[in-house]
Amino acid sequence: MSNILDIVFKLFLLIFGAAIVIGGLLLLWGVYRTRKRIKDSQSWPETTGTVTSAEIKTQHHRSGDNYLPDVKYSYSVLGSDFTGKFILENQKTNDDALELMAPFQVGYAIPVRYHPDNPQEHVTKQDEITTRLYLIVLGMLVLGVLSIWLAFY
């Protein structure tokens, strides 16, 4: 019976580890694509966008609430109007979220770089990748590889 439990546990570690590694690699691919788009956008034309709404969305968890500053904006290119949005970093308190979102009041002007051939494709300074995301990806990959390694020993 102990041998069967050992096999089941190792199989679980193998499947769990593989899923985490695959998820980490997919997230890493997304980070790479976003960084590339931000780098490519340095040569794109720039226009001014205007914040159209700024609100805090609350996510309820067992461990407590998270507060997500959600900002929507619009911008125009050659007479055509476009919209975009960004969500600022999660905050643990509503006051922290309000403080982070303070500059982005309705009517606030933000620079928007847009693709000259497809103005709907655009970036703002808020699209930058945070170091925290890199740490999450690294942690996922380490956890996944460790789980796979443990499955074989």
C-alpha cells in the first residue's frame, strides 16, 4: 500500500510540476512579447490620451481584500477615437489604492504611443512590466522544476 501511495504522490508531483513549468513559460512568453512591444513602440508616434474614468475595483479573498485601481482613457488619431485601460498594481488597502490612483483623475492627460499602421495597438507608460512579475515567473519555474525533480527521487 505504501508503494502505491509513493507512486501516486510522485505522479502528482510530476503533473503539478509540469503544469507549473508550462504556466511559467507561457507567462514568460507574455512578458517577452509585452517587453518587445514596449521597445518597438519607442519609434511610434505619440498622442495625448485623456482619462475618462478611474475607479477602484475590490477583489474579495479569504485572506483579505485587494484593491485594484482601474483607469480607462481615450485618445484620437487622425480623427478616429480609440480607448484603452490599465490596472495599476494591487493594493492591500483602499487608501493605498486611492493614493496610487490620485494622478489619474478624469480629464488627466497621459501620453499614448500608437502603431502607425494600426492606431488601436498602443502603449502607455503604465504598460511597463514590474519586477514583481519577473519574481512571480521565476518562482513558478523554480517550484515547477523542484516538483519534477522530487518526483524522480
